[in-house]
Amino acid sequence: MKSLEVRVAHGLSQEEVRRRLDEALVRARTEYADTVGPIEARWETEDRMAIQLAVMGMQFDGSVEVLLNELLVKLQLPGMAQLFAGRISAGIEERLGGLLGSQQV
């Protein structure tokens, strides 16, 4: 497995980041229900969420840490998904950047 790390800057309070992540998870579970298996996510600590999901039969495990000025996403990429590490990283940056961007403050 290959580790992927993505950092996304934000200017929000940690509570607001958590709120937005929780809301985004609810939407993602509905929006991607047909293409992604169950999305499991739980807050392990006040600032760290563990995530597990399956896409096209591949299991992805990772975490999201809410830091003072950025989110740190760590994801373990299985087998064939490693070939798409750049696209996966860009997609995470785009989605989370939009979720946490100043246009939504």
C-alpha cells in the first residue's frame, strides 16, 4: 500500500471545520451510494476522524486531522489505486477546498 497525504488550508475555527465535514459526510453517503460502498467515519478524538470506504472492490483506510490552519488527510492507497494517486489527491484538494473555502465562510 502507498500512503497519500493531502493538506488543505483553511481559515475557520476547528468547530466549524468539524461541522462542515460532518455535513459533507451525510451528503457523500447519499450522493455516492451507487458507486461507493458504505462510508464509515468516526471522530476518534476532537480533531481526528478515521475513515474507511470501498471503491470498485478496493478498501481505502485513512484519517482527517483538523489542524489550526489546515486539514491533513492521510489515505492508504491499495494496489491499482496507486496509479491514480495524482487524480485522487487533486480530487481531495478540490472537494475539501470548496468545502472550507472563503466563499462559504
